[in-house]
Amino acid sequence: MERTYQYAWVIPFVPLLVTMLIGLGLLLIPTATKNLRRIWAFPAVLLLTIVMVFSTNLAIEQINGSSIYEYLWSWSITSDFSLEFGYLIDPLTSIMLILITTVGIMVLIYSDNYMSHDRGYLRFFAYLSFFTTSMLGLVTSPNLIQIYIFWELVGMCSYLLIGFWFTRPIAANACQKAFVTNRVGDFGLLLGILGFYLLTGSFEFQDLFEIFNDSIINNNEINSSFATLCAFLLFLGAVAKSAQFPLHIWLPDAMEGPTPISALIHAATMVAAGIFLVARLLPLFIVIPYIMNIISLIGIITALLGATLALAQRDIKRSLAYSTMSQLGYIMLALGIGSYRAALFHLITHAYSKALLFLGSGSIIHSMEPIVGYSPAKSQNMALMGGLTKYMPITKTTFFLGTLSLCGIPPLACFWSKDEILNDSWLYSPIFAIIACYTAGLTAFYMFRMYLLTFEGHLRSHFSNYSGHTNSYFYSISIWGQEGSKPVSSNFLLATRNNNDKSSFSNCSFSNTYQIAGYVRNMRSSFSTHFFNKYPYTLLYPHESDNTMLFPLLILAIFTLFVGCIGISFGQEVMEVDILSKWLTPSMTLFHQNSSEDLYQFVMNAFYSVSIAFFGIFIASVLYGSVYSDRQNLYLINSFAKMDAKMRIRLEQILNVIYNWSYNRGYIDVFYEKVFIRGIRGLAQLAHSFDRRVIDGVTNGVGVTSFFLGEGIKYIGGGRISSYLFLYLACVSIGYLFFSALFHNPSS
């Protein structure tokens, strides 16, 4: 056992070998390296598999009751300052190691096929391996300085990966937005680290916790206001990295990177770094009630906001991004209410389920690209999907399992963890619990909306030039609204067929629709002309992805099905201790955990949470099932036709408000654009004008004045002493008369 821990220092550096070898190959033998580029996926997967096996062994040691292991060596020692580096192995570290390595291996295997035709294939694997190294180094760090170093490396890698296709302006802007937004949080994190060093004189976690808790609890030697401020600054770093409100704005734009990146860094690892930091520092935060209240408040706001913003998104990856934001809000809520076990449990289950969904969306996008003309904006648009069930049955099945898991349907993974968070939130605050339950219903709604629009109904983007016209179904679906940030007509409830069907619903007041059919027909000229002139009778259909892309989906689907078993516990009558609680025993001693519930209580709580989820699924089926059911269309139209006119108008106004709020991202980006971006630009222009006209004006004015004075004086000097004496005496006389008149006293 001791030998296993002694060699744990190699964990972060093993994946780095791939990055170094690719870099050296491109530097020394670039032609051979590029020609054999597909071979580099094998060492990347192999080395990360070695790390996974080693991490699993460490996790088993932790489960078997091993204590926390820490190893440090000195980097810099002076009389007043000591800086040490090393590694820390505890249950939290082992959980993160397994998450990073297992999801990372699946993403690497998946990426080999997904990125095979990309010119940046080698660059992608070099970035990916370096990111894995940075993340592994972060979770094994034993002190705040080492965490900050790897924290910045993770941010740099995310910048490179989000902007991987940097020739696309939207991707370049997205990586800059992510970088700048995270710098706000990182600056706060740095100030918090320095503040706690000022308070405690240490960066090491164990020393930091002991000194701080002893000072604030027993001796009250620390200024509580300053300590609260420093703790908030530390939390600010986690807010930015984990896309919590109000620094969440970078996450949906980060979807411009390749889909495997979305699965790895925006589902299981990078965004989990903020959660990891809060969990690591929870012994510090838990003695500051204000910070715990802030953490729980930010968590519940983020969970609700993310769910509402996902309701009307068209881009499948952006919908999943807001879902990630919402679920991370759940985890932050659990940490804020002190439910350490539930938070880490949901971190595990959500990571596998969301990685499955992101990779599933990548399989869909990969299949749709030939159909819509190789445009990311179109291939990720759910308006141009539908009917993929018969073309992609394996992707559909795995995506469906991930959808059910996020919805909280038993026995899938997220049900067990989310249900535990909901139960613990009732004990903390009924208001938070009601919001969390409402958010759970919204989650079920938007996830099933995504599934229905993607896989059910007819293929809305299929076309052929056979006989010079399309042969497939096109829809005018008003739920898509219009492009731009202006208010749009939501009209969630209509979807009409346009395959030469003479039936019309124009008499209905809900007839303002966005014509997808015309949009697709106008788009045909670029791709279909080139393709169908070569193959004039070919029909393009989506197709199932290759085996190297399906294999990770199947493995992650198995995780989604069974990973929830590690946390199942109904008390000692059924199971003495669940695996997760035993795993977390060394860490959970710091927190007051709720006792295990009995089977009857669990069933009753689960009944309410599952009922909420099924209600959200039912609403989604009613509203978006109309996309593929004409009978349902007619039923909905007749139902609205029977409504009172005022009620119908009011309902449409409510739907419009909801849709506009969601589609326009809650207007938060617009607010930041007007207040911060334009405001900062205005201040910069004002400062520039002040510098140019005042500061430079005074300096230039002194120079110009000196020049004119010199020019004037040179004409006074004529070289005659008598003239100088006359001028001197005249000035003295004038001065004497002036001061005499000024200081003359008439009374004297």
C-alpha cells in the first residue's frame, strides 16, 4: 500500500509524454509525424489507461480504509517563507482521478474518428493530453499555490481547445470570452489565496484548516469580516470555472469547440474544477456561515437560471451546456447546505450522464453534416433534425438513457444523487427545496424536448434533387422564432406539414411561423448542386457513426445505468454502508451528514421527485410531440380555438415572454454588453480624451509657451547697454509704484 502511494506523483506527468512526443515529432521530423498522425491516438489512450488503473488502485485502497496520504518536498525555504510542492491522496482526489481518466479515455477513443479528417488532428491530441495533465495535477495538489498553478494551466488549455478552429471568428470570440470571464474569477482566487496566507501564514490545506479554525473558533484572533471577504474571493474562482451565476456567460459560447472537448472539459472535468475547489475548501467555508449561505444561494440561482435558459435553445450543444450549468448549480447547492456526500455523488453521476449526452450529440452532428452542407450552425440546429431513430438506433438508445438519467428517472444514475439533494434541501430551507423541485421539472421538460425534436417525427432537413424538387417532409415550426436578439413569437404549440399538403391553419391566431422549408430550399444551392450533379439520383440520409464512436457511447451508457449503485443506501436493514459513504469516510468526518433513511421514507420521497419529472416529460410530449403528430396538431389547434380570445392572447403573451427570456439568454449577455463592455470602452475613450487634451495639453502648452516667450525675448535684446539700463530702471520704477500703492495706508 505504501509503495502505491509513493509513486502517485507520476499520475499528472504520464499523459504529458504524448504532448512532448508530438511536439518533438513536429519539430524534428514533421513530415513523418504528420503522415503517421493516426498512430498517436494509441499512446494517448494507453498512457491514460495506465493512469486510470493506478487511480482505481488508489480508490480501492481508500475504500478499504486507508488514511489520507500527503507527500511534500521543499521548493523554497527562507526564514519567513516556505513553499512546498507535492501531492495529496484522499477520497476527493481519488474520485476526481477516476472521473478524469475514465471519461478522458472514452473521449480520446471517440476523438480518433471524430477528428480523423481534421487538419489539426495532432494539435488536438497534444492539447487534450496537456489538458489532462493539468487537470490531474490540479486534483492532486496539496496546497493553494500548486492548485493555482494548475488552475491557470487548465484555463490556458480550455482557451486553446475552445478556439481550436480559430479561423472561424465565432470560435475565436468564444475562446476569448471564456478566457476573459475566467480571469475575473482567477483574480479573485489569487487575492483570496494571498489573504488567507496573511491570516494563517500557510498555503497547505491541513495547516490552513487547523490554524484558521483554531483562531476563529477558540481564540477569535482573526478579523471575521476580512476572513469572510477572503473566503468569498476564493469562492469567486470556483464561480467562474464552474459557470455559476453571474460568471456563467462563457459556457454556452464554449460549445464552438469540437464536441469531444464539450464532453470532456465542459461536462466532467474543467467545470468540475470549481466544484472540486469548493469541496476541498469546505472545512474552511463551513465555519463562516455567510459564505455557506452565499454558496447555497448562488447554487440555487444557477440551477434555476440554467434550466430556464435551456428551454428554447435551438443548438443541441448549447442546450446541453445550459443543462450542465443547471446541474452544477445543484451540486453547488448541496455543498452550500453542507451535504458533502450528495454533492460528490451527483458530481459522479452527472459527469458520466452528461459525457454520454455530449458524445451522443457529437454523433448526431457528425451524421447530419453531409445532410445540411457541412455547416456547424445547421448541423447542430435541432430545427433541421428529427426522425433520426430509424437511422441512428444505437445513438438514439444511448442518448435516451442519458436523457432519462438527467430527468431523474429510476434506476438510472442521476436519480439517486438528485433525489438525495432534493431531500437534503428540504431539511435546509423549504424555499430552496421548492425551487430545486421546480428546476427538476424544468430539467425533465427541456431534456425530453431535446430528445423529441432530435429523434422523433420526420427528418426535416432531408432533401434530394431527384426531379428537381424535394421529396421529404418540411415543417414550419413556430417554436424556433426568428434569428437575432429581438422579441420573437414563441408559438410553442404549432407544427404543420409542408409536403404539398393543402390543409392550412391560417385561421388560427397562432399562425406566425418561421418557414424552415424555404430556408432549407435556399440553402440547397451550395451543397446539393455540387453533390447531386455527380450523383443525380442519390438520397442523403443520416447514418450511424463508426464503431470507434459508438464504443464510448455504449461504455458511458453502462456507467449511466449502474454507477448510481455506489451510493444506494436505505439504512442498515438493507445495506450496512453504501460504497460511496465508505469511500468518503475520511473526508465525511469533517461534516455533519444526514443519517440514512429507511426504505419507506425513500420510496415516498422518490415518488414525489419522479412525479415531478414525469410531469415535465408529459408537458414536453404534449407541446413538442406535435412536431410529428398531425392529429395532435389538430387537437391543440381546436383546443385553442375554443378558448376565450382574451385568454388566448394572454397565454400567447406569457409564452412569448418565456420564449424570449430563454432564447435571448435571459438578456444577461445584452446587459453585460451595454454595462461592462460599452461602459469600459466609454471610460477608456474618456481617459484617452483626458490624457490627450489635458495631460498632453498642459505639457505641450508649456513647450509652446516657452517657444513664444523665447521668440519674443530675442527681439528685445539689441546689444546696447543703455537700453538694458533704461528697461531695468523702468521695471524697478513700475514695481516700486505698484507695491507702494498696494501697501499704502491712508490713515498714516
